[in-house]
Amino acid sequence: MGRSRPREQAPARRLAALPRLCAAAVVAACGCHASAGDAQKSDAEWASARRQMVDVQLGARGITSPRVLDAMLRVPRHLFVPESARAAAYDDGPLPIGYDQTISQPYIVGFMTQALDVGPGDRVLEIGTGSGYQAAVLSLLARNVYTIEIVPPLADRARDTLARLGYRNVEVRTGNGYLGWPEHAPYDRIIVTAAPDEVPPALVAQLRMAGLMAIPVGTSWQELKILRRSESGMKTLETLPVRFVPMIGKPSPRL
Ligand code: SAH
């Protein structure tokens, strides 16, 4: 498809529409280092890059949940991206993971994970496994993570990465997330990391009452919505302008 623009806009761009993110975040956003050519770091160097990511890109911009910060400090993001993108693994933006897909910017992962307020007993459904990174972060916070990826080689690679790194409470399914994963429903939390044009009804049906969903909705213009299921429907708690890859494979309506 050959799009050249990163699909999640850099935070500095989004700040115009986000008055609650302070100007300090703009300065912080520009403070990250160029890292091309240093993919051969030691474990200690990767850990220090990760610490910097957490402090500068997350902590300074309102991601303050100690559980979320700790999880993002522990998951080796560089092992979830292809070799060619590894040097930039802790940079402040999304990265290509092949098949015209991207791993989300760390800030977006932090924002969605914090907004979901995942508890240790929770069962979480993710749509859009991609690299498996978001699933790994969630797996440190939840009891079980079920994640669905529509592109088979991405699902296979994420399954391998997660198994190799020992994330045992994550199950990856190759399939279409529009249908959810009914066998394990209801879910306490649902996170969607590709953008549909509307909230898929099957996902609402598989979310438990009072459960939370984080989902980018829209086509060229998208809004990340944090929703709570209530007796009277889905209530919007928070929104953020974003740009995610489209969610593909929408089933055609039955006549
Ligand atoms: N969460 C991922 C990044 C997601 S990128 C990570 O941490 O790396 C969005 C992913 O959604 C892509 O891999 C894309 O193939 C997948 N996707 C798009 N439409 C989908 C659908 N209908 N069902 C499941 N996955 C889908």
C-alpha cells in the first residue's frame, strides 16, 4: 500500500488538540536521541534506553500508573521489532513490523494500557496482535491475554516471540477480530489496536458489564475512545486524536 506517513502522529503534533498534555511534553518529545546504527547494544544499554523511554516519553506525559510503567520497563520492546528497526525500538514513534503494519508508539501503548486499568485477575482480549508487544505488556498486568491477528505470518511471529520470551499467559489466534473470541468471553477489558469505522458489535457483546474497552474509531480522522459498557450502552470516558492502521476484514451486513 506504500503509505509513507507514520500512522500514529508524533505527540508534538497531537498536543495542539490536547490541552491537558503540558508544554513540557513537547520539549520532552524532542529530547529523544537519534539511534540509527546502534542495534548491537548490550542488555544494560537496552535497559537504559528503556528507562529513558519510560521517564521521558511516558512519565513526563501523564502515564503515572506504577504498574504500567513497571511493565513497560520490563518488556524488551527491541525483541518485538524486526532486526532492521531494532536500533529505533525505544524511539518516540511507531515502527514498521512488516506486512504494511506498525508497532504502536510507546506513549500510545502506555496511554491505552493505563486507561484500561487492568487488574491482576482480569481476562483481556486484544484485537491486532501485530508484533505481540502490547500483548506482552498486558500479560504482566492481567491473568490472561487473548489476542487475535488477521495476518497469518504476523500471528506466527508474535506467537514465537511471546513463547520464546516466556509470556505464558498469552494466547494468539490467527483470525478476524471483528468476530471477537467468543470461547473465552466475557472479557474484563478489550483493546483494539487497528481502527474500525465503528465499534464492532461482537466486541461489545463480549465485554462484561462495566468492563472497559480502548478502541480507535474512524477512517482518515480517528479518535481513540475509552468506553465503559453499561446497561444503557457504551459510555465514552476519554478520547484522544490518533492515527492507527485500519482494521480490515469487516464482515458485510446480513441482508
Ligand atoms: N498491538 C500491536 C500493533 C498493532 S498494528 C503491537 O503491539 O505490535 C495493528 C494490527 O492489527 C496489524 O498487525 C493488523 O494486521 C491487525 N489487524 C487489522 N485488522 C484486523 C482484524 N480484523 N482482526 C485482527 N487483526 C487485525
